[in-house]
Amino acid sequence: MTVAIYPGSFDPISSGHLDIVIRAANIFDKLIVGIYDTPAKTLLFTTAERVDLAKKAVVDIPNVEVESFTGLTVDFAKKVKAQAMVRGLRKQPTMATPLPRRTCPN
């Protein structure tokens, strides 16, 4: 079984995030959305709220799990025995100033 992680702060999970989750779920046997517990940035939602929002967004995708983690992403990957990591990319101009995100309808 191929396990992948999709780590991030997901504050909140957006339609773009969900698109990546759906694509990755079609590639890997199991995808774990890893929500980083304490990023060094101001958050809109608590970790528990971000986990809850993500779980509601992926409820209909059977091979996707959501859990929070602390520490290094590599340690989280080892803990869940992941063989791959999924990441989304943005165009260079948007990386300097993130655009407002549309949240998932759940």
C-alpha cells in the first residue's frame, strides 16, 4: 500500500487544497492530510477547528484521513510510514502576496 502525506496549515482548507487532495487520492492508496499544529504565522482557526473543517471537506473520499502533527514534517512522514509527500505550487507572483482563498462549501 502506498501512503502519501499532504502537509500544511490549511487555515482554512480551500477549494484549491481539496482539488489537490482529490487528485492525490486517485494516485495513492492512502492519503493523510497532515495539519501542522503550530506554524509560525497568525492563524484564523485553532488546530482542532482546522482538523474538523478538513475532515468535513474530505468525508466522501474513502482513502483520505486527516490528522494534526507537531515537529518536523519528515518525522510525521516516518510516523505514518509515508512513501510520498504531496505539495501544491503557486505561480511566483502569488507566492510573495497570497491571494484571498475561497473556502470549501462544507
